[in-house]
Amino acid sequence: MSVQAWTYSLVGITFGIYILIAFFSRAKSTSGFYVAGQGVPAFANGMATGADWMSAASFISLAGLISFMGWTGAMYLMGWTGGFVLLAFLLAPYLRKYGKFTTSEFIGDRYYSQTARLVAAVCTIFISFTYVAGQMRGVGVVFSRFLEVPVDVGVVIGMSLVFLYATFGGMRGITYTQVAQYVVLIVAYLIPAAAISWKMTGSPIPQIGFGGTIQEGANAGQFLLETLDHLHRELGLPAYTAAYVPGKRGIVDVFAITLALMVGTAGLPHVLIRFYTVRTARAARWSAVWALLFISLLYTTAPAVAGFARVNLIQSLNGVAYENAPDWFKSWEVTGLVQFEDKNSDGLIDYEGEASSNELKVDRDIMVLANPEIANLPAWVVALVAAGGLAAALSTAAGLLLVIASAVSHDLGKKMFAPKMSEKRELRTARISAGAAVLVAGLLGIYPPAYVAEVVAFAFGLAASSFFPVLVLGIFSKRVTKEGAISGMLVGILFTTAYIIYFRFLEPTAGPDEWFLGISPQGIGAVGMVLNFSIAGLVSLVTPAPPRSVQELVEEIRLPREGR
Amino acid sequence: MSKPVENSDENLSEKKNRAYWRANIRVMTTLLSIWAVVAYGFGLIWVEELNSFQMGGFPFGFWVGHQGAMYVFVVLVLVYAFWMDRLDKIYGVDK
């Protein structure tokens, strides 16, 4: 069977499975629609959280991103996993004990204020839309590369599928499709990674092979990372394993970005909501264990893939005559993901750190997408990677769309502007909101806003500087007041937004010297978070303490037991 | 001075709940300190010093950022879940 036939069959089968699962676990009540009836087992929720969290970017782009950054990629690896530690210790069990439907609902109740609820709901919608635009684009891109349909057609196919199972299935449907999608994406990631590791280092476990020795070629017997540092020096690039050397990010910036990503992860509404879906606060703690374990399976494999791909890329292409370039190079050249321009007309591919004489341009996504071909794996593995990329994009998109629907129908609707709405009507409103959100997301996928990547970084900064501080303070302090929380959130958001807009769009050429303390827009959420904490604390000191009922609510959510 | 009998049960459970919360905060701060030292200390601040140690084919500081810290994170949330299960039982707040 050809790659094309395999891809159509595998993608078709997995899509069929998702729809079947969504049909049999569809939601019949608002509780089912928003939080899966709070009956999801911890282990299943761990998988669902893994799929919810790992997006098209984690699956397709992460390894390539690290591959080009070397050690500095640690900020993404630690930032996107370390956040789950904060989530497990500071938020998950308490939000579950509180036990209603959304994050904004907790903020509104804990801070006894409709204004706080409104600010939180608007942030939720904004953060989730910026994030979902990237997912829909990811769906379209995978479709166009593997199934040879236009990107826009891919977006429409993906949209229709999410429409079916998010509007009818609700959180219940989404949860169990995410479990299936986790299995698909992790298998699709690990098989090619293990094969490449085995081929290059003789160890089928990438995490070990990464520290092993190269098996074949001129550098046989040498440690893989040693070879990589050596190759980098030859090309005039900073050594792969070196930190903070000239040409790489400085320590303050790396520190701030890592912190912003960790805190942002712990404040993302579509991740937080997953911990509302289990039975008890105890199950929320165990969900966090399973989730981080399942996520780490991919996140510890990615840097190994990055290392293998980097060595492979340099060794198989640099200094090689163009007509002798490997087959995978030729087949991916068509897509524009790799480009060769013979600047000195010697017929050889010269890969260098110096931009003016460098002749090879490589898109970071190629590191994962072309892996199966580089390792000469059979056609079904290539198809599996396509199905895995789609699973990663769809599962994240569905989770985000549901959070948007809940914010509209529950927070803005039921809790603010239409409190008399019956449950039946609320459920219908939720479905309509989900449907509308899918359409908007699809449009964003077809007509992507400029700077999609920057916009996603924005989502993290915003989550870090808005939600995380007020959630933590709301649980760990009984004294923080509504005035404190609202002013903290507003200052955090406005500062972060203003900084990002200024340095991304108004002064895009500014560098570390102009940045505040040398912190890039990507890491500024960390400063926004500190501001939010400080303002919320200070303002609370000079405003009247929260009412007795709120203090009792805080005492109640600190105890894991069920019922009152 | 003895307190009224009908209140003693409530006072006892109130006291227990407060002790539970304090114990929880201790567990959390212990584990969060490890988290901070591993991620920000070993992972980012001392990476260059740690890179002078070699662990198999890995410079140690590099390994922490690309592998080790993530293993530690998983162990931390696991220890937290077990530890809190025990606290729940000891203080009788699980049912």
C-alpha cells in the first residue's frame, strides 16, 4: 500500500473512532456538557489532559524548535512541564473541591463580584481564541502535506469533525475522544523516535540513546552530543549543549520565559477545567500525576529527537553535492520546508552559521514530519505521524472551544445576563456557542492573523499575569478582597499586553538592550504575574475584608472531603 | 474553665482541620522548594558549572534541562499525591 493509501485509511479509521466515542458518551445535561458530569476516572483524565495540553505545536514543532536552539530549548521543556507541578500543588485539588463549572465562576464567587467574573470570562475567551487559531491552522497544514488537499479544505474538514463532537458530545464526548487521541498521538510520536534512536545509537530508548555513542559513519564511537557540539563549532554556530554563550539568550530572559510558561500553563482555562471533571479533590491530585507522566513521555522524547535530527541534518546534507542529496530532501523540497540556494555555485550544499553564505534553509517542522523517511521507516509509519499530528491538533482545539462555549453560555449567560435561563435552554445555548466558536476558529484558521506564533506566546503571558495570581491568592488567603483581585488582574493584563504590543508591533527591531531588564516579550508574563500578586496584596490591605460567607467558602475548599 | 459539651466536637474537628491545612502547607512548601532548586537552580543558574561534570554522554547541566528536571517533576507530583493521601487519613478529612 502507498503512503497516500495508508494515510487515508489511518486518518479515516481514527476519525471514525472519535465520532463513535463522542456519540456514545454525548452530554445530556449542563453538568455533562461543561464538566463531563464530574465522573471521569483520574487515569483517563490524565490521558485527556495530555491530549488537551499537547497541541499541534508540541507534536510537530517542539523537537525542531529545540533542535535549532540547543540547550536554550530547556526553557520550553521545563516551562511546559513544570507548570503541572504548580497546578497539582496550588490549584487542581481546590478548584475541584469548589466543584462548579468554570474558572471564571470560581473567581466571580470567591471575589463576590460580577466585575471580577466578567474580567475573567473575557480573558478566558480571548486567551482561548488566540490559541485555537494556531490549532486550526495545524489541522489544515497536516491535511495539505499528507493528503495533498489545499490547506483551507483541510481546515474545513477538521472544523466539521470538531463541530460534530464538541457541540453534541460536550465535555463528556471530548474527554473520551481525547483519551483515544492521546493514544494515537503518543504511539505516532514514539515509534519513529525509537526507530531513529536505534538506527543512530543502537538504543531503542531515545532518552538513553541521546546520551549514547554514534554507531555508523565518520564519528562512530563518539558520543552523540560531543559530535553535535563539534559539528556546530565547525559551522561557526554556538555549541549545542552550551548555555548563555554569545549568540544564545541571556540568563535573565531564559529565567523569565521559563517562569512565564510554567505559570501560564497553570493558568490556562482549558487546562484548569480538566481538573473539574473528576470525582473528588483526591482524584484531581492523581489526575495531575497521570497527566504529567503522559506529557513527559513526549516531552522527554522531543529533545532526543531534536538531537538526532540535528546530527542527521548536518551530516547528511552539509558539504554534500546537491544531486547526491538523500531522497527525503528531494521529496520535502517540493513543500518548501527545505530550501537550497547555491550561492557560490559549487554544486555543494553549504550549511553555515553565517547567514550571508548559508545555502540551506530548513523549517523546524521538518524534524518531526520527515523523521520516518530519514529513518527509512515503512509507509504506515508516515501515515501514523499524520494521524498523530491531527489527533494533537483536534484534541486541543476541542478543549479550547468547549471552554469558550462555557464562558459564553454559563459565565456571561446564566451567571450574568440571563440568570432565569432554564437548564434545557442553557444546554442549547452552550451547544450553539460551541458551534459558533468552531466557525470563528475555522475562519481564523483559513485567514490566520499575522504573527500567529507571537499571539500564542501572548496567551501564556496573559494567563500568567491574569488568572494564576488571583486563583492562588483566592485559595491560600482569606483576606484578599475583590478590589485587590480586580485591580491585580487589570494591572497584570494591561502591563503584559502593552509590553508585548509595544515590542512586537511598534518597536519590533528593539533588542535586549531596550527590553526591561533584558526580558523579551515572551517572558514578560512573569513580570506581569509579580505585579498582579503585589497589587492584589497591597490593595487588599486597605480595603474591607471579604464577607463571612466567602471566608467560609475558602475554608471549605481547603478540605478534600465530599459534601458539606 | 470547661467549654460547653455540645461545642467540643465542633472545636475538635475545627482544630483538626486547621492542623491538616498547616500540614498540607508544610508538604507543599517542602516539595515546591525542591521544584524551584531543581528547575531554576540546577536547571538554569548553575547549568554552566554543572556542565563540567559528564554523565555518560551528557554534560550534567545540559541533561538536567533536557531530561532530569522533567523526571524530578513527575516524582514530585507523585510524592505529593501519596503524602496527601496519608494526611487525609491521619486527619480524617477524606470522608
